[in-house]
Amino acid sequence: MFQKPLNLLFLSTSVGPLGSGLGGGVELTLRNMAQMMQQRGHEVTVVAPAGSVLPDSSLVEVFGDLHPTAQNEGRDAWIAMPPNSVLAGMWNYASQVQDNYDLILNFAYDWLPFYLTPTLATPVAHLVSMGSLTHAMDRIITQVAEQFPHAIAVHSRAQAETFPDSDRFWVVSNGFDLQQYNFCAEPENTLGWVGRLAPEKGLEDAVVAAQVTNIPLKIWGVLQDVAYWHDICDQYPDAPVSYEGFLPTAELQQALGQCRALLMTPKWVEAFGNVAIEALACGVPVIAYQRGGPAEIVQHGKTGWLVEPDSIQGLVDAIAQLDQIDRLTCRRYAEAEYSLQAMSDRVERWFAAILNQRMMG
Ligand code: UDP
């Protein structure tokens, strides 16, 4: 597809160092993308906030203030930058070294990288990790998509549709190193919930479902909003739930594999939902609200159940039907659709479109 292997520069999210969990699914997505591109013979250098941990890739750490997360700012929020923005530092570095690279890939859901895209000589690709959140971001993303028709990719159709004029977006789904996930045939009688503990993730609904069914719920993820978590504990003091902390992938998959199902109860349009694939890879069926990325991942009645959004009764009914789901089918489905191989093919086609367009333009 390419005349020679590509030299790729990845720019990480500005909300936290890689490995901290603050970046949510982006952290694992970036790690997987670096791995898969390297396996295909390309060179990858990653630029990320200082303190990042990324085995097996060349990493450039940049000091500076982290950015706040964008999820709960409101649609009319202005663009805000901390005084010594780590993002500005990262992109300053990128502009200095850009001549050494064939393509720059942005993972940050921030205005600045989009704004800078036309000013850089090296093509910039953007892997957008969330749905539409603010008018300011919609506007700059649309402008970039108009000027550079292949520059934007998202993870799911549902995510693309939250943006105006998303016809030009590439939908690349996601891919995982499935060797890192062990199939577990015999689960314990527990349910799992994995994600940042933050309001848009809707943990409270899973807690209520655990209380109603009286099946213990284990929770893994970064405690991003402590007050939100305390509220849930106060409201449902008797629910059989336990917070198990934020685990590295190897330990997370081990523990998650023991669950009878993963509950996904987001209140927003989840762009993709990495944790759905991680669960399926362990043989764990997914019970998810029928909206956003998870609705494109879960095959109703085959690899889990899709439930009317915000319906606790729907969750409870789905839990009662878990025996109908074959755990090996879940694993096989992850292997077929969400391997690094499958994702590499999609991403290489995307990169080729960007580079061909540049050559012709
Ligand atoms: N995660 C993890 N350890 C944990 C809990 C979660 O590494 O204990 C990771 C998980 O692997 C996933 C990410 O956190 O990649 C959550 O991503 P997701 O796409 O589900 O949601 P986001 O946080 O991006 O909204």
C-alpha cells in the first residue's frame, strides 16, 4: 500500500500522562495503534505529557499544565488553555520536527491541533475520540474536514452522526492485542462495570441493577469525579458493589474475565467503548444501552444484550437471560472484528487516502 514504511508522529491527549487512566480509552487506543503500526513495519514516535509510560515505543515527554477534560463543559464553552499548556508544548515540538515524518496523528480532543492543521507542511490526521460536545469543537473539526477531506476519523457511525457534516469522516472502529486477553469459560456470579467514574458513564444505573438482582457488581476505573462516586455510595448504601481500583490491562482482563457480564450504562453517546471489546475478548457478554458505539459492537442475543437506554428493568431482564449467551462466541467475535490486524488494515487504508490526496493536491 505504501512505497516504503511510514515515519509516524503520534500526539497524545493533553488531559493526563499515558498510563494514568485520565485519558480514558484514548490511552489504550494510542498504545494499540503504536503497536499495530510498528508490527506493520512503520516507525512510531509518541509525544505525550511528562510522566507518561509507554513500553516498546519511542516516547518524547513534554512538561506543562494538563488540560481539563472536555466532557462536562456545556455546548457553548469557549476554548480555554492553561497558562503553561502541555498541548501547546507538544505541538510546538511537532512543528519543529515535522519534516522528519510522513504523517502526524492527533489523539487529543482539543481545538489547537485542528487549528494548526493547515499551518503544518506535514499532513495531520485526527482520530476523534468523543462525540460532539461543544460548538467550538464542531466548528473547527468541520473546517478541517472541508479543507482536508480525509483528515478526520472516528470510532463508530453513531459517534460520527453527532457531528454536523460527518459524511467525510472515516470510521475505523478500534483494534486490540487479543493475546493479552485470556478466555474465561467459567465465570463467578459477579457482574462487572469498567470506566472512568464520572457522570456521563452512568454508573448509578448499574449499581441499581446490582441491587435489584442481588448479584455483586465489581467496578474498575479511574476515580475521576470523587463527589459523584460518594453520591452513589450515599444513595445506595446497601447495593452489593465494590470499587476495585484502576488496574493495568493484564490485571484488569484477569479480573474482568471472571464476570458473568459487563454492564455498560453510559448517559452520553459513547464514541466506542473500548471496555466492550476487552470484555468480549475474555468471553464476557456485554449488556449495554442501545445507543452510541456499544450498540454497534454488541450483537443482540449473540454477544450480549442491547437494552432500552436508561431502563433499569431492561438491564435486569437482560441479566436474567445471560445463560443464552455463549462465551466462546463472544471471544470469537472479538477476534474476527477487533484484532490489531483488522484495525491495521482499516488504519492503513485511511492513511493511504490522506497521503494520496496530498500527492494529488
Ligand atoms: N481501564 C483500565 N483499567 C481499569 C479500568 C479501565 O486500563 O481498571 C481502561 C480500559 O482498558 C479502557 C479505558 O480505561 O481502555 C476506558 O475507555 P472507554 O473507551 O471504555 O471509555 P472512555 O474513558 O474513553 O470514555
